Amino acid sequence: MKLQDKVAIVSGSGRGIGRAVALKLASEGASVVVNDLDADTADAVVAEIAALGGKAIACVGDVTAEDFGERFVKAALDAFGGLDIIVNNAGYTRDGVIQKQTDEQFQAMLDVHVTAPFRILRAAAEPWRAMAKLEAAEGREVIRKVVNISSTSGLNGNAGQVNYAAGKTALIGITKTLAKEWGRLKVCVNCVGFGLIDTRLTRPNDAPDATIEIGGKTVQLGVPAGAREGFLAQIPLGRPGTAEEAAGAVYLFCTPESDYISGQIVTVAGGLGL
């Protein structure tokens, strides 16, 4: 129970990697604020955590809403009296080669992968500053954690993903900047770049669950089967990662063992991109 008495917020934690992260942090003792667009989906994860003996609440909503960051942070403070871990995980893809991408399609990726994490982190800035000041006055050191979720597309680029890659690269810049700004607050800010993890975003795009509704629009998820096979052929470990393996990488940055690691990007891709 390495995260006993810690409080975590995990955006996009109703399904896939986010759900696995929420369950992993809760299994190690953290109280978790679960987020999803759909209330039933978020509540189901809360129920899973409760069934394991953990503590969780749901904060339902679109992370791109202007007030979401403040509401997300406040949910943790009101329900659990603190905030120790922020995982910026929410996101999706809207692929297309550049000549076929609209301004709206490009901006949507910046909104969810850059502006939303920025607002969540900005909302935490003042509470964390006040907590750090109090703890310093008491002679205590409390290390807090931010884990931002990027991608090999943000690290290396990927054809058809100029919008997604731009957003995920920007998140690396946020990571490195806040590692410098928040070191004085005893906050470690790190980033995990995922490769081919087995979720709705990376399965064949003709799968039954390969669409989602966002902002009243139907968004196609997944990748063409041929492209997926091409990615698989490049992975030295020979397979996609699981959501649980992805969550394990996030968890590493939340543990006490990583209390002197900040501003780093770890690629979790089975060797892809070496």
C-alpha cells in the first residue's frame, strides 16, 4: 500500500488505460477521483474500486469544458481533503493526412491534449502552493506527483496524426516546464509516452466499439487493420501492451521510489521507436 492516504485524480478513467490507472492507484491505497464523459461508465469504475475496499468518487464531464479543471480539483479537495497525484490521461484521436484536416479537427486535439491538462494543472497550482507553504512551516516534506500521458506520436511523429502529435508533443513541453516551476513546491512532474497499447484507440477501426460521441459528434476510433499490423511488426517485444502494463508505468512515477525523478519522459512501447 505505497499510496496509502494519497489522493489522486485521473482524467479519462472510465475505460482503457485510465481505468487501469485508477484501479492500480486505488489498489495501492490512494483515494481516486474517476472521470469520464458518461456517468454510468465512471460510476462502474467507482463501484469496482469500492468492491476492492478502496475509496473513489466520480467527477463526470468533458475535460475540455472551461470549468472542468477547477471542478476536478475541487472534487478531490472536498471529498478527500487533499490532492497528491494528478494523471492527465483523457484523450482520443481524429486522424487524417494534413491536406484533409480541418481547423476544427486540428483544434479538437489541442483542446483535449493540451488545454485541458493545462487547466487542470493550473487549478491545482494555488492549493498545492498553500499546502507546500504550510508543510514547510511545519518542517515536513510531502512529495506530490503529476503524470502526463503522451505518445510515441508526440515523440517521433506519425503519418496521419499531425494534430494528435502536435498535442502530445506540447504536453512534453508542459511536463518539462512545470518540473522547473513546481520543484520548489516538492512536486515531481513526469510524462509517459505510450506506443501500441491495446485499447479502443489502437484496435482495428471496424471493431464494434470503434466510435464515440463527443460534443454531439460521432468520432471514429481505431486504426486500419493493415496499419496496425505494420506497427506490430516494428515492436521488438512482438505484441501490443495491455492497459494494466500501461498503468504500471504511470504507477512507477507515483511511488515513493520516484521521489527524486522529475521532468522525465519514459517511453512504454515494447521497444517501438528504438
